[in-house]
Amino acid sequence: MLAYRTTWIVKEGRMQEALEDISAEIERSRPLGIAARVYTPSISPNVLFFDTVYEDEAAHRAFWDAYNADSRNSPKGKAFWAKWGEVTERSTGTERWHVVEWR
């Protein structure tokens, strides 16, 4: 299994809004097969981690191909990305991890 974690810097005072937006987008994308976790730290108030797990690299690519096609053509997907750009400063990158144990 592979886990991908993307770190986002959220604009000051917009964390609750970011959490609501990303939660709604995860729910909207569930039919495409996403299972995601979102983490916020207890120390830095403006960092958000978005974490997804896939069986393998092919499953990762298949999900993102489907998601990107959907979000480019869906009014709700387009609205999410426009709003996401308003509440976040930037992504600091994506990490890829091999999952050794999953409970």
C-alpha cells in the first residue's frame, strides 16, 4: 500500500472554512473511490495535511485521472478549486509513504 500526504498552508483565520471545504469535496468525490483523512496539528494553527491511501501506484493514478477529469468538468469541482485557492496560501508538497501496517 502507498500513502500520499499533501501539506497545505491555510491562510490565517480560514482553517474552519478550509476544513468544511475539503470535507465537502471528499464527500463529493467518494463515488470515485477516495478514502481520505485530514489532519490539523495542535501547535501550528495554519497547516493542514490531506492523506490518501492506495493499493498501488496504478490505483493512485487511476483515482487522480478520474478525479481531475471530474473536477475540470463539474461545476462543484471547479468551485472547490477556486475556493481552495482563496483559503490556502500554497501546498508545501506531497510525500509518498509505503504503508507497513494498517489498523
